[in-house]
Amino acid sequence: SDMLFVGLDNFMKVFRTHEIWITLQRSALIAAVSAVVSLVLGLGYALILYRLGQKEQTVFRFIFFSPAMMPMTVIGLLFVFVLSSEGLLNNVLELIGLGGLKHAWLGDPHISLWAVGIIQGWRQSGVIMMLFVTAILALPPSLFESARLEGASYLQQIRIIILPLIKPSLRLNVSMLVMWGFKTYDLVYVMTKGGPGEYTYTTPLKIIQLGFNLNEYGTAAALGVLLTVVVSICVIVARYLLRGEDYEY
């Protein structure tokens, strides 16, 4: 049939659909949880590596980075096995006498989204670690030598020297993590397929459903544009909150 120009009708439909805003909230939760987990683990790994020798760094860098080399679908299937009702986690809890904590982890609507976010963050932490390590190694050794001469402990060096000077790397990492978190699709699809019910139905899954299952291509495209705008705003806000002075050394 001939093309029919509908103006902003598709966007108005997106704005009027309450379910779509719920999916955006779920995507935002996954993005926030995965970003926090990745930053904590990535920075922790980097600070550990900085204190190790060259050979130890090589070994532990490979260990910490290895999850990032695995396909997301493989990681999703692995944790389905770990978190299922008869999975590894429940068996371990029963083995150590904590059988009362056994749970259908991915079947609980209050836990499943958090589980996806934590796993996503763990998987990305290796990449964040490498960026933090690069930033820390670029700092002048003379700063650390002066701090040690003044009697500063490693924790004090982290607070006074490392964290302020790697803030540009922190802003970059937060920006990437927010974008990665909002577009999470494969991990959610493999682990929960949007369930239980639709409690883990995120915006990317909704876009696929509208475009390829319901053939509502215009609405799916409008939702994709809205997602891009929301992610851009979140990145801008995060970078603004992490603003600070730039140091030259």
C-alpha cells in the first residue's frame, strides 16, 4: 500500500502506553545495578593488580578479564544452571546447612531483575578493570613515592591520589556502563525470556516484540528513539555529577 505519513502518532502511542514506561524502569534498574557492580569490581581488581608484580599481574589480569571474553548467551545459560530451583547455588546452600535459604531465584519477581543486573555487571567488570589499570599505571610514580615518604598508607594513596586523578576514566566507564545496561537484551532473553510473567521484560525486548512479533514497526522505531533519548540524558547527568577539575602532571 501507499505510504501514509502519521506525524507524531507513534510517539504519542508510546507516551500513552503505561507498560512501556514500566519496561524503561526495568532497563534503568538493570543499568544502575550493573554499573555499580562493574565499577566496584573493576576498580577493586585494578587496585589489587597495581600492588602485584609483573608475573602475578599477568595471571590475575587474565582471570579477572576472562568473563568479558565469554559470549553473553553462554554466561546466561551458565547462571540459569546455577540459579535454578535444583541448581548449583541451592545445592551448595543445602550442603552447608542453609537449606532454608533455598529459592527459585529466577522465578522470584523481586530477585530476577537484580540477578540479571549483578551478572551483567560481573561480566563487564573485566573491561572496566583494564581501563582503570591503564589510568592508574599512567599516573606519575613520583606521586606515590612522595606519599610513601610522608607515611601515607595504600588506602590513603587511593583516596588522595588515585581516585581524584582517574576521574576522567571513571566518567568514561560510567558512560559505557549506562549504555550497555540499558540495551541489555541477550542476557535477559536467555535467563528469563522476560519472566516470571513480564517482570523482567525490558525495553529492548519490548522493541523486538512490537517490531517483529506484532509488526508495529513505527511504534518500535519510536520506542527505540525514546530509549536513545533516555540513555543520552542519563549519560549526561552521570557525567555532570562526576565532573571535577582536570589535573596536569
